[in-house]
Amino acid sequence: MIQFEHYALRLLTMEDLEAYFNMMSRNRERLLQYFAGTVSKTKNFDDTKEFLIDMEKRIKERSYFPYVLVDNDTVSLIGFYDLKNIEWSVPKTEIGYFIDLEYTGKGIGAKALKVFSDHCFSEYGFEKLFLRTHESNLPARRIAEKSGFEIEGTIRKDYKTSSGELVDVLYYGLIQ
């Protein structure tokens, strides 16, 4: 578990099912464009349960690591950070993240990404972390830049939105 201020980042578990589903439901509309895969796998409670079962399997395989951001004062899930597209031979991984709408704009996302990045370097031994985001996703870009990530370039037609549009993404990197 990663602690900072009165927040914690920890691996998602099946005990988080209801709270995770509720967080996804609250944020579904605004996540549609940038988290198409996650949104499509959490449309209802049963889908979300299957998604979490799959995540647990992938944690054991060391191919995916989903973390939840918890407000320790309210014991509420307020964000999601994950490690995906892991390449152990390099070693590098892609980070995805979002903050619950109620907690955006307070600097929590950037602080969480900074401590999460430090954890990824020390706990997993990654040499590089990267993230991809659409140019229009200003909150994600601000969080990345405040946390030390630098734009390495634009990857053209690299992400399919939930509407099926292929869009360019900005590629950010952070090295140890």
C-alpha cells in the first residue's frame, strides 16, 4: 500500500467490486472517450464482476496491475491507476489513470501519480513509465506534466475511441 497525505493507493481486490462499480457509474460519461475499454467492461454490475475476476488473474500473471486511490478519511474509492502493456524485458509499462469527478482540480491526481511512479520504479523495477493521452485531455496532460512526465512525441492513429474514431495521442515518458 502506498500512503500519502490522507490517501492511499493499493491493488484493486474483489472486495472493491461495489465501490469500483459505483465509481465507474459516477464517472462513466466523462470517461467514455478516453477509457473506452474500461467503460465497455463495466456497463453493469455483472460485467464489472467479470472484469475484476479477469484483473485478479492478470495480477497473478504479472501482466496487469490495477490500483485504486482511496480517500482514507471517507474510505471511498476516488481514482483508478493501472499498469498495462508491460514489457518486462525492457522493463517498461504504460500507466493509465483517472480521478473521480468530485476530486478533480485539487492536485490529488498529480500527487498520486508522482508517488505511484516512484512505487513503480522501486517495487517493480521499471526503467521507464509511459502514458498516452489525447491532445484535448488537458486534465490528464496537466497531471502528467506536474508529475515529471515529458512529451516524447505524437503517435498518429493510435487509439480508438468508444465511438470508433482513430485518434492521435501524445506519448509521455518518465525514466528513472
